[in-house]
Amino acid sequence: MANVTAFLTRTRGRGRLHWTDWASYAYLALGVFLMFGPVIWLVVSSFKTQAELDRFPPRFLPYAPETVQLDGHAEPLPLFRVTDGPLAGETVAQVRRIGLTSQVVRPEAPGEVVKINRADRVPVERVKPALENYRTLFERFDFMRYFWNSTFITLTATAITLLVNSMAAFALAKYEFRGRGAVVALVIGVLMVPQSVVLVPLFMVTREFGMLDSPWGVIIPGAATPTGVFLLRQYMLTIPDEILDAARMDKASEWKIFWRIVLPLSAPAIAVLAILSIMWRWNDFLWPLIALSRSENYTLQLALNSFQGEMRTEWSSLLAMTVLTLLPVALVFAFLQKYIATGIASTGGK
Amino acid sequence: MTTAGEQTPHISRRTARLELRNVTKSFGKAEVIRGVDLTVEQGEFCVFVGPSGCGKSTLLRMISGLENVTAGEIRIGGDVVNDVPAAERGLAMVFQSYALYPHMSVRQNLSFGLENLRTPRGQIAETVEEVAAMLQIDMLLDRRPKDLSGGQRQRVAIGRAVVREPRIFLFDEPLSNLDAELRVEMRGEISRLHARLGNTMVYVTHDQVEAMTMADRIVVLRDGQVEQVGAPLELYNSPANLFVAGFIGSPRMNFLTGRVEAGRLRLDNGQMVDVPHGKFSLEDGAAVTLGVRPNHLIPVAETVSGLHATVRGIEQLGGDSYVHAVTAAGEAVSLHRPGQTDLTVGAEVYLEPDPDQLHLFDTATGRALRADPARDSSAEKS
Amino acid sequence: MLLRLISPLMNVVDLPMRALQRRLGISRLAWVFLLPNLLLFGTFAFLPILLNFAYAFTGTDNILLLDRTFVGAENFAQLLDCDSYLDPNTCARDLFWRAVHNTAWFIVMQVGFMVGFSLLTALVLNREIKARGFFRAVFFFPVLLSPVVVALVWKWVLQRNGILNAGLEAVGMDSVVWLLDRHWAFFWSVFLSVWAHMGFYTLILLAGLQAIPRDVYEAAVMDAAGPWRTFRRITLPLLMPTMLVVMVLALIKGVQTFDEIYAFTGGGPGSATTFIIQYIYETGFGGAPRLFGPAAAASLLLALLLVALTVIQLWITRRSSNG
Amino acid sequence: MTPTGYFTKGAALAAMLAGGAASAQEIRFMCYSDGNECEAAGEIIERFEAENDGVSVVIDKVPYKAILENLPVQLAAGTGPDMAKVTDLGGLSKYYLDLAPHVDRAYWEESFGPILDWYRKGPDDDGIYGLHSQLTITGPFINRTLFDQAEVEVPGPDATWDDWAEATRKVAEATETPFAMAIDRSGHRIAGPAISYGAKLFGEDGTPTLVDEGFTTFAQKFVDWNKDGTMAPDVWGAAGGTTYQDAAQEFINGELVFYYSGSWNVQRMDSSIGDAFDWEVVGSPCGPAACTGMPGGAGIVGFEQTQHPEIVAKLIDFLAEKENYADLTAKSLNIPAHAAVAAEGVTYEGASEQAAAALNAFAAQVPTVSPIAFAYQGYKNNRAMFNISLARVSQAIVGELTVEEAMARAKDDLAQALAESGE
């Protein structure tokens, strides 16, 4: 037993946990709670009925009222437990409510209506995920088509982004040429201007290229990213020039040096950019909304938002929709988080 | 490493003469190589040596084609190659950091260059196997560079150069990252490799021991200029100037300044030293520097003509001993004796230079003073 | 792998590239590598900004440039027309200046908290802890969420009937309508922004911490330096270059803040969390009246600021990598 | 099957192919919906397709945001759809396709009368542009159960906003309900009350003025009610810019006594409240000048850019046919804008009695709408005016500006907007 305690409380080097170790773990536990908590709350909430969502104080798990199908009533009736009055302690089915009184029947005697005070009953409920939130979403549109559109746009755009940005980063990191500083400043500076402030001219430019209403209109305009060039360039700076020289002595052309030597060596940074780019493109909403107007070209994000009307916010649909868009992100994250961490660790420091 | 006589069927011996004509390199206004003239004969092992920053690596990179030539001409096998890209000069280079491709296995590292030359696959495999066997890295072929020791990486780097069958090998301080023992071992291996392949090799180092032990000819560089070119012992025995004298030989040559007085030398500490007549052309009153190597100073019994000094430190290595002493004028001198010495710190010693092994230099120009100007080496300051 | 799939393609590209290399020489080949990026950049980033100049100097609500009339610097003049730049109420375009003020405050707070919490987290993660990879991932997770989702998650937590208020009431406190109070709304905007992005900066700082050689710390222990002193005199100075990069990145990110706050508070209450980008978006695009000219003028002022920040950032990076 | 049969079939097929190749007439209809409007229209459109060979109508269902923000830009750039369901009726008027040459003018004028003006470019325009498919009218929902519990009498049809404020405050106090009143966060929603308080919105010559004494009076009252807690402060206070925010949630939860919204919410109240409490629709409260709500809604229009004007016109005309229009309104639970349909009354499909009653209560208010409100709805730059009043009144509510400052700013904003639009 003592061994177990020793094992559990051992830090990697010395003896028992110092108070700072406890503080660290407490901080990390708080971190897990803060970072995951809200998202988990959102996911759980997406399985609640609208009525349950409106409830205050909220309950953690989704509940739904228990109903019973009785003879002589077309619809299933909700069950209540009576807390006071002559029927106290019994479970009854409510037929209807009028003002402050509630007309109930006992399930054993469905014909015999009893009137009780509305305040004297509590609903009988059980945990039941409201899958209809999701079902209605899927009924509303062709999920696979939009999923495919999104996937195509995301993957193609990411491939183009990786190629174009890594070429530029290679040039900026590994060649001395006149005007390099200016190019770096200009490219990164201007690309820093967020898309949302140049929407109108960008729309006009895209229109001139005839790319509106095609996946390319979404893919191409965002392909040159400042973050990508910056990230890859910083990483490529750490690759020793001698390796490039060695390859030149090995009669490799510059292009070959780029893709056989520099690209593979930049794999961690490329992985980071790939993940970021996938996230950006998958989550993109504003620009696709402008560039795509035919519903067959819609991305998943647009399709899921397409029932957002003028006048209403329906939390139940909204939450389910959010969870659906979140899902691929969570999957990518689960599989690739190791690369993300090592990748950024090896690029960011410089 | 296999013995030199063994057959190496897939590696043909190619070699070429290397000529540099008034080669100059500037980075902006800074001139780093100033008009170097040099010929490296076919099959010669030529070492560029000099302190850091002397331009030896730049010169090597210019030969390789990785660096442009600002002015002058580089010829390989008689052809001017100034505008020939690095890859097409038929050279191979071993880098200081080895520059192995970290993401490729040893085998891929060795074959990458041959693939670029569009060598048939079968031939690549055979050449690689053969070179690997020769360098004793055949059991490492499927490892990645990060799984190798320093010495193994060095061998791979050399192997990568060898498979290319270059006309000239270029080495850029290849041993500087190794520990002392490995360095001795690799020195021997590179020498044997040269003996076996017979290629022209140009080797850059700042370590004069490497230069002395490996070179057919040494080129001493300083500030982008050639100070002296010659066989190792030639440089040792007849340094052309103070710089070469001080750079070649370990421990360093002792230098004592003085003036010529009636054919003899009066040192600044007041002592008089006899110099052999006829060996030097001396002018009365000229400021000269006396150079004498530590092993050419012989402790003697108290005399008037000897050098009087106080022992400050002693290094006993068992087989050799080094004594560090200070003259009355505060000049440091060191002394190398075979065997063990019974001198102690604080002892007064009298030292007699071996008259046949004296070197005299003009203090102002640093140039060696010699009776016979014909013995001066080719590369003097112009 | 994937590399093997694309390698025939790359080999095909090699032929023309070799020809170009022979013709242009190596240093001019750099431009060939830059070309695709520059083309995309020129067309879809630089050109729109140039067009924005055209919009900024013209009037009317026409979107087609040829139908717009030249108004000179009128739009800029109106934007910059203030009695005092410190009091938005004295400005002709008070909302623009409110947005500028809000953005300035937001950046100060956000960069401060972002760097502070990222550093704290990085320091904790740099300790000898179990499951470091897991914790590192946990803090990075929100970086991957879309801005809309981030906003929604917190809106859901903070709403009047949300779980936070339920928690407060459970411990006997009064519930608060968080986004109704301008200070709380601002606080939560900063919080949300830090929450969503600190993982990225934490990883960068963690990498910086791990790059500090162990023996430096061992030397400090031998010199009898306490933990606090070690942090102040060893860790912080050695981490400074990384800290600078993080600060500038956070600064630029701060200026660009839009989507998540727009979806979170809509810029309210009033204009308490309206930032520059939202102002530009709403003025030029978000609905009637659609004032292309003033929006373009404001976006050019913003672009100017961003280019200046980028130049500073490059200068700092260069300085810290040289020194 | 006889050889003749084969032959005819083959010929028909060939004709179809030829026809398809020559006149593959695809119409793109950009639609958004608050409930099931697009689906309801879709069913009728299918009948149209069946009647018209070679015409296919694709309904692109988009988020409302796309109609509001992107459609105008697309139209301006000439890349819009053939037809769309729009809400900025006047603002987009310059892009509309005039249906007049293709439809029976008498039928349209008789059926839709003054509403046709909402789509017109100005007073001199007599084109027919759009089918008002979704007529809405603003008005209050009240929680009857709370009134009953508090034993407060529900104010009568002539009651003023002040009367309602007082009554609902009493109810809220007595029943410990958090909020007495709420108005959707929208410039359109406060227009009715403002007009009731004497806002003229337009000058004598028809130029928009927005701010006048009446408007300021209501703004002041509204700000005060927000500050003293009569109005649920979350609605207007907790959002910014021109963000839309409703209070339906609070009303459904029984936390709100009086909710000023509009006819489009009937369906939602019906399905969400269930039997939790009783709710009713009452007439818009009065001010010194009127007791009006604001009409509004969405319509289906064709665009001049279309390659197939005749088909578009024909389709819209088809939707406007009496039976089809009645079908559409019944399915989508809307108030009919079609005079004959309204006169006959609509049998709403799948709606409870309560909902049908509420819809009829709203419909009854249509004739009482003030002419100013009617004109305001038809004015082409009304969106800009809605947004300006929304943003500025919000600022006054949260205390960034005083009411006077807010009104002055609103005037400036309007002047700038009008200058840009060339008026």
C-alpha cells in the first residue's frame, strides 16, 4: 500500500509532491474544466428538447416527460406525480390543463377525470436524449452532398495553400535576393488586412474571374495566407544551408531541393499549417456565403445555417447544428493533436 | 577500411588539376579573397590552413561553385568553370556539419546524388554497397543519420562524396566536430582513402596538425591571401614569414626581438646571440626577430651568451616535457625536451639556441631573412 | 505516403523548373517560387485593397466603380473630423471612434491577459508533470473551434438562464445578466478571446521555455538562486525574444478581432464591444445603409495600421533572432 | 405494345430531348424561411413545373443573412438569381422585373391594391413587381394566465402604452414575473409605437426626416421604461449594432407579461407554449396620435437580370392565383395580403384554435394601420431608417448617449445615408 502511495505521488525526479506540484495540478484541472466544460455543456444541451433548454436552473442531463398511451385518448398523455390533495403520492396522466387546475386521470381508470390543483403535481421524467433535434436537421437537407462539398473545398484549398505558401516561404527563407525584405513586409502586411473589410472589392474581383458560385471561388481567394508563409518561413530558416549546399553538390535542381529536401524537413510546420488550414476552411462562413449562392454548391456550414430565418433563434436546432459542425474538428483534433503540439513547438520558438 | 590493394570495380578513378588565377571575392565592399593564385596538381592532397576568418572556407566554396567568383578564374582540368553550376563541376564536398539529409536513410543519402545523375538503379545499388563496405558503414545503410555516432556520420558524409566519383574532393573542416581520438583515426582513414582513390583533394582546416599529417602540400592563408605554399616539412623548416612560422608547429615557435649588431644579434633583453655566418644576409642596425622552436632551445650551464630565463611552469607528459619560462625582458619562451625534466618552478635556466635551427625575420615586414633568395617560396607578398 | 502520390507530379514540374533555373540563375529563381503566392496575393488581397482606394475616394451607393462619383478625401475628412480624439462624442463619426477606443482598450487588455495566462500555463506545462501531452492538447483545443461556435458556447453558458447563473444561485449569489452590463460584456469579450486563442501562444511559449538549456538552471541552483529569482533573472530574460513574438502576434490578432465578438455580443451593449472590423463590416456590408465609401476609407486606415504593426513585428523578429 | 406505341414513345422522347437541349429553362429562386414558407411555396411550384414542360425551378434555400447582406451585392454586380423572397422591398426595387406586361393588371390591383406600392420605385411608378407572400403586422402577445393570477384587468382596445405599462408592471409585481414588457430589438418594431406617439417620419414633401417631436417622445419613454425595468433590458440592452434580438424565449418561459412582436410568432407560440399558460394577441396600444402597428413582411420578386422574364412572371402570377395564394397562406400560417383570400378567411392547416384566433386577431388589425406606417413600410430607404433608429436608441438605453444626443446622431446618420443614395 505504501508503494502505491509512493508511486502515485512521485514526480519524475525526486520524492514527494511539493506544494507547487499540487498547485500545478490544481491549475491544470481548472484548465481542463474551463476548456472542455463549456463545450461538453453545449454538446449535452444539444440533446435537450426546447422545453428542457428553457428550464432554469438547468439540469445536466437531458430529460423528457414520461408519457402514457391510454384508451380513449388519441395522443399520449404526460405523466405527473401528485404531491398534495386526495391523490397525493399517485402517478396520474394529465388530460388537459385549464387555468390553474389540471384535469387528470389515473392510468388504471382512464375514463374517470379528476381535477387537481396545478401546483400540486410534478412531472414524471426520465433521461432521454432529444434525437429529434438532429433528425429534423437531417430531414431538412442532403447531408452527404454538403459534406462532400465542404470536404472537397477544405482538402483542395489546403493542398493549394500548402504548396503555394511553402514555395513562397522557401524563397523567402533560403534565397538572398534584392527586395526580399520589402516582399516579406508587403505580403505579410497586406495579407494581415482581414477579408471582412474588403468583402465588396473581393467580391468584384472574384466575379471578374468568373469564379462566383463555384467551389474555386471559395478555394482560391484564401489560398495565400500570411500565417502560412510566416510559419513555414520561420521553420525553414532553421534548416541548415549546408544541407541545401550538399544537395546542390549532389546535382539536385533547386526545385528538387525544395520538394525532396526542404519540404520533408519542414514536415512538422507543414502539419501545423495543414491542420490550421483545414480548420479555417471547414469553419469558414462569411466568404462562402457571399461567393456561393446556388444551394448545390453549398458547404455544410452554409447548409446548416440555411434555416436561420429572419425572426427566430431556435436554440435546439442551433445547438445540434453546432455540434454537427464541431464533430469533424473534434475528430481531426483527437487524431492529430500530437502533431499540432510538436509542430508548433518546433516552429513557433524562432 | 579495407586495404588499398582491393578491387573497387564500380568506382572509377577520376582526377583533375585545379587552377586558381587571381581569384577574388567581395561581399559588397568587403574583399574577403584577394587575388589568390594557386595550382593543385592531379592527385594531390592539398590542405588550406589558416586561422578562422582567413577566407579558406570561402575559397573552397568558390571552387565548389556554391559561391560566385567576383574576379579571376577557376579552372578544373583546364576548363574555366566560373559559370558552371556547382552540380556540374564534377566535384564532391564533405561539409563541416556533414549536412546529411536527416529524413533519409544512409542508403538514400548515398544514392540521392546518383539518382540526380540518372544513374541506372542497379548500378546505384552496387556502387552504394561497395562504398559502404569500403567505409565500413554497410551495416548502417538503413539507419537514419540521427541514429549514428559522430564518426559514423562522418563516414557517411565521406561516402556520399565518394559515390559521386568526383574529379576533386572538397573537405570543409570535416573533423572539427569529432573528439580527439576519432579525429586521429579519421585522419588516417582520409589519407588512406586518398592513397586508394588517387583523386585530387582539397581540404580546409584550421588545425595545423591535420595539415601537417595529411597534406601533400599546404596552403597557408591569412586575410584572403596566400602566405605560403609548400610541402609540410618545407613550411616547418623554412617558413616564409613570421605568420607561417608561428602558425605551423606546436608548440609555437619562440620569437625574440632584437637588432643586428656587427653580424651578431642583440636581443631586447640585452643578451647577445651568435648567428651562423652566410646563412642570413644581415644589415647592421636592422630590427629583426629571432625565431627558434621550443625543441631547438637547449638548457646549458650558466654562460654569458645563453638566454637567461626563470621557469614559470612545467608540463610533464612522461615521454616529453614542456617548460614555460620568462626572460628578464618579460618575453615568454617555451622549451620542449624529450623525456622527463628535473627543473622546478622558479629555477633559473640558461638556454642556448641550436645555431643550425635559427630563423630570422625582418621585424617590420615579417619576412624571413635568408642568404639565398632562391629558397624563398613562390607566394610572397607582392 | 502522400509524398509518394504527388512525387510523379513534382517530377513533371522539375523539367520546366530546371530550364528556368538554367536560364535565370539561382537567385532569380526565387521569384519563380514566389510567383504563385504573389499572383494570388496580388489578385485577392492587394487588388481589393487598391479597389478600396477607388471606393474610398468616391461616393454614392453604387457598387460598380464606374457609376460612382469622385468625392476626394471627403470620406477620410469625415472619419477624422473630431474636436478631441479622446472623446468619441465630439467626432462626426462617433461610432468609428468608439470602435477605435474599444479596440485600443481591448488590445491592451487582451494582449496582457493573453500573454500572462499563456506564460503561466506554459510554465506549469514545463514542469515535470504527468500527462503533459494531454494537458497541452486540452489548452489547444479551443483554437480549433470556429469563431461562431466559440461565441455560441459562451453565450449559452452566460445567458440569463445559463449554467453560470445557475451556479451562482446555487451558492446563494444573485444571477447577473452578463452581457447587459458594458463592463461585464467587455470583460467576457476579452475572456472569450483569451480562452479561444491562448492555446496557440501557450505552445509557442512552451517551445521557448524548452529551448532554454537545462544547465543554465542547474547553474542557477548552484548559485543558490530561489525559484522566483530564477524566474525573474534567468527564465524571463531568456524567454524575451519568444515573448515579443507572442505579443506582436497577439496584438495583430487583437486588431483583427471580429467574428467571435460579433456573434457573441453583436458589439453591444450599445457599442461597448464594437471593434474596428465590425464597424467597417456593418458600415459597408452588414445592411442598409450600405456606405461603401466610408467603409473603404476606414479599412484603408486600418490597413495602414496593420502594415505598420507588421513592420514592427518583422523588425522585432529580426532583432531577436540576431541578438 | 404496338409498333405505333414504340414510335410515339420514341418521338416523345426525342422531342423531350430536343426541347430540353433547346430550352432547358432553369429558374433559380433564392428563398429563406422563418418556418416552412419555402417548402410551402415549393409544393405549389411543383404544380407549376408539371404544367409547364421544360421549366425547372431550383429553390436555393439560404440563411436570412444572405438575403439581407449578400443578395443586394450580387444584384448590383449582376450575378443575382432569377427570383427571390425579399424583405427590403423598396431598397431593391431598382432590380425588380416589371410583371405588368405579363400579368392581368386588374386582377393584381384588385387583389393586392396598395401593397403593390411597397415594391415600386416611387410615386410615379405603376409597375407590378412583387407578390406579397408573407404579410405581417406587429402587435402584442400577452400572458393571459398571469393577468388572471394577478387579478389585474386586461386593458381595453383604447388603452395607451402608459396604461399597458402600468397594468403589466402590476401583473409582474403580483406574480413575481421578471419582466413586464419587451419589444423585439428592431427598428421596424418601434416604428408603430413611435407613429402612435405622433412621429411623422416624413416631411410635407415626402422627404424622410425620421426624428421629430413624436419620435423623440416615444424614444424617451422607451429609454425610461428600459431603465426602470418595465422593459426587459436584455433585449435592447444586451446586443449591439443592428443585431436582431427577440424576446420570444422569455415570453414562452412565462417570464414576460407583454411581448410586442408580430404575427410571424404565432406559430412558434402555439407550438412552444403548449398548455403551459394561456396567451392572447391584443390590438396595438395607443398613443396620442394613433393605435397602430407596423405592417411588413416578405414578398416574391423577379429580377430584371433574368434570362427568362416570361417564365418568372408566369410563375409569380401562378403563385398569386387565388387558390394557390390561399394554399400558401394556410400552410405557412400567414396573414393573407390578397383581398379576396382575406375576405373569405383562411383555414389554417395544422394550427390550434388559439393560433388561428391569434392570426385572425392580427388580420383584424390590418385595416387600422396608420397611413404613415403604411408609407414607411413602402419607402425604399426604410431599412436604413430602421437600422439608424435601432442603433441610436440602443445607445441611449445603455447610457452611451442621452436621448437628445441619440436623436441628433440619428439625423446625421440619415443625412449621410441619403447623401450616399443620391437623394
